[in-house]
Amino acid sequence: MIAVALLPAAILAHDIIVGPLRANPYPSLIRESGLWSMRLLVLGLAIQPAVALSGRGGLMRQRRTIGLLAAAYAVLHLIAWAADYGFAWAFLGGELLARPYLAIGAGGALLLAPLTATSTKAAVRRLGGQAWQRLHRLVYPAAILACVHFLLATAVPGPEHLADGVLLGWLLVWRLMKRGSLRGGTERPA
């Protein structure tokens, strides 16, 4: 699964170095890295329902890696966006203020920072299981913000955009239903 998640980055790197993106890599790099960050966030959220439906618990071990790859694609997305404008920080700050979809996307990406920083087993021990779980619920607003950013950044959302939003919506409803059905108000690890 990791190789599949890294394949888009490898294709982009190839196309930038020797292929059609050599002259102007930024538009494609920005679009694809953001898209794959969002897809991996949604995929990470889809693992628990997939395990519940299929009984294949081995998938759960992939969630951390998928989350870290989603964060890596988000960082690549932000760096490519800043590089496209020559790292003109004042201009980029103005763009964030002037264009709500950029602020929404940046907010979603920033929510991934504490998740990435606390993704180790040592961080779980340091924070304690319940505090770690509460912190890692930031993945939900991060995924929502990524999806909204993606929809707003596209002039005319196509079927793929809508499918991503519907899938994310279903995953969030599934989680809320599952959480509501647990006894005693305790939640299982997400």
C-alpha cells in the first residue's frame, strides 16, 4: 500500500525531471500533491469501516503510514504553492487573506502538524491513550477542510470531486453512528 501511495510522487518527480512538467512543474505539482493528500486522509479514515465490514484487522497497521504520507503530500503541496510565487511571503499571506479556499486549505494542512508530531508510539505513551485519541480526532476537521478546499479551488467540480465529498461524508456519518452505539460513552481507538 505504501508503494501505491508513493507512486504519484514518483510519477511527478519523473515528469518534472525528464518529462512534460520540466518547463513549469508548479501547477501540476500543486494540484496532484493536494489531491493525494486529501485522498490519503480519506483512505486513512476508510480503514476502520473497511476492517469492520471485512474483518481484516491487518489494515489497521497501515493507518499511521497513510496519515504520515497524507501529511507529506500536504507539505509538498504548500511548498510547491509557495515556490510557484517565489516564496514571496507577504504576497502569499495576502492571498491567504483574500482567498478563503486558500485559508481553508492552509488550516487543514496545519491541523496535520500535531498529528504528525505525535504519530510515534512514544508520543502515545507520553500523552496517554485518551489524550492522544482526542488530539488525533483533528484528522476529521483536517479531512473536511481539505475536501472543502479542493471543491472551492476547482472552478467546476466534477464527479470525482463530488464522490470524494460524498465518501468523506459517509465515513463521518459512519463514525458518528458507531460512536453513538458504544456503551458507556467510551470510544474505541479511531
